[in-house]
Amino acid sequence: MVRDSFDLMDDWEDRYRYIIDLGRKLPKLPEDAYREENKVRGCTSQVWLVARLDEDGADQTADETGPRLYLAGDSDAHIVKGLVALMLLIFSGKSPDAILDIDARAILDDLGLRQHLSPMRANGLFSMLERIRDMAQAAKA
């Protein structure tokens, strides 16, 4: 979905607007989610990520069964909030094993994000990826 949207846009100005628009559509987290333990370390902006494990697997597909990890997040910066939304599109609703199998760096390289973000934003994005992987690993335990 993201790849298809990016392919439709001619330049990075449009892609940045798309990312920011994704962030605007993110629902606000519950107030109690804005706690220190939900903050992502390594981001210059404030970023919060939370996960909920769905044990009953109501959204089962033939190729992926078992519990699903549903992610939610927020940020105090527009572009970063859009990057959070992008990460949720890639990871949320998948099994912990599927999340751990995703080569997110390859996806981000394919989208061209790594070379179009400042080094600080790229580091923050990779901190989000690490946090999501940690959540998936914890959900498996």
C-alpha cells in the first residue's frame, strides 16, 4: 500500500506531505499511554509506542494464524508522527513472528526514506523499529 502510494508521487515534497497526512489520521492515544515507559529512546522528538496482543486471533488468515500484535503510537512532531503511522501500517496486526521476520530496513531503503531523512530522523526511525521488534519479542515470551 505505502509502496503503491509512493510510486504515484513524482517527488519527495509530495511524499513528505503524504507522510504528514498519514500522521494527521492517527487516532490520539489514551492519556495514560503518554508515560515514560512508552517513550521511544533515541528520537529527538517525543514518540510513544504501545502494543496490545490479541490472543484470540479474531483476524486470522490462512497464511498467518495465532495471536496478533496491534500497535498504536503518537509523536509531538508532524513528520515524525507520519513516520509512526508508516511503521504502524507496516507492522500492526501481524503476529510477533511475522513482525520479527520483516526486513524493515530493506522496506525503508526501497521507499527511499533513509536517504531522504536527516540523520537524526533516520536514527529516531531505527529506534522505533528496534522498539517494535522488542515488543514483538516480548509478546512471544
